[in-house]
Amino acid sequence: MTTLLEICVGDVGGLETAVEAGADRIELCASLDQGGLTPSAGLIEVAAAAPVPVHVLIRPRAGGFVYTAREFETMLRDIAFCRRAGVAGVVIGALDRHHDLDADGLATLVGAARGMDITLHRAFDLTRDPFAALETAVALGIPRILTSGQEQRASEGRDLIAVLAEAAGERISLMPGGGLNAENAQLFLAIPGVRELHASCKTRYQAEALKLQGFDSAAPGRTDATAIRAMKAAMV
């Protein structure tokens, strides 16, 4: 069974490292410390030239996933830009005020991304009924769902992921993500139907000290080639 490793990156250095280390697909984000936001136009255009498929996160702001009409307009414009840039796919998600998937809003985004690959992001993990959300995603024609099994880490939500994968069958792919690494990769690949894994494979490092207040940050994460290679080896 062929398996695929998607690596989430937030900058050009991470993109280059992930490609060189053997990532099969890239999820491109900005502001990973806020759960990921839509990256800059320049970064998207650079990533579009990568030799592996790149999926761009479409998320206009931090916080929840209940969006206004203007925020949907922003996401539609971002999807249109991604199409012009030539990236392979987009990563989307939206909820209604009841914490169900916003089927109408998502249908608009899916329509804008038609012909591109699509992933439903972890807004899925905040839905009140993941099985109903699964059926909504199937009805919308979304190819895959990124999920931690509605827990902070996928290792804690594995049982739900397994049941969801059984319910999904061949209709949609379940891609576990959230704390995955070389040590637990096989735990998820043992779930029937799971063939794709999502990870960041980051390590913390001491960045250059910045004297201006507001520009410094706690030790940031950096994409780790060794961790990616170890995870790829563990997935064989």
C-alpha cells in the first residue's frame, strides 16, 4: 500500500528542507503558532515552483472558523490567487454558529477550487457531530479530511479516527495529523484505509536575539530534515 507524508511548513527554509528530506506533499501556512494562516503571495508563488504538490491553507484570520460574508470573499480571492499561481491544492474549512460544517459556505469555496486538490482542515475537529461532518464533506466532494480525532493530539483521538475511517470507506480519505512522528506513524497506518499522514517535524531552536520589543519571540520551530527522513522510513 502506497503511503504519503504531508509536511506543514511556514517559510521558504521549511519548504526547501521538507522537499529535500523527501516530503510527498507540502501544506503551506503562515503563523503556525496561531494554528496557521494564509501565507503571503510571494511565498505562495515561490512554493508553486516546488517539485512536489503544494496545498495552501486558506484561513484569513486566527480564532474560530465561523466566517462573515466579507471573510468568505477574502478566501475566494485567495483561492483564485492560488489557482493563478499554479499550486496543486488548497486547505479549507468553515463552521456555522452551531458548530456544524458550514455546508453552503464550503460549497462556495469548493466551487472556486474546482479542478484543484482540496483538504478539509481541522475545523472538522470542532464539529459537534464528526460523523455528520464526514457525510457533509463527502457530499461536497472533498477528497480528504485532516483530523486529530477531535483531540489536541491524534494519539489521543486515534480510536475516533479509526471509526471515522471505517465509516468513510473509499469515499473520502482520513489523514491523521497532530503530534505525529516516526515513533507513532505505524500506529495510524495500521488503521484500515489510512494512507496519508500529516506532520510538522519541527524542532525548537534559539533564534537571533532582537532588541526591539515586539519583534522577538520564544524559540521558534524549524523544519527538521532528520525528523522527516525518520518518519518516511517509519512509514515503509
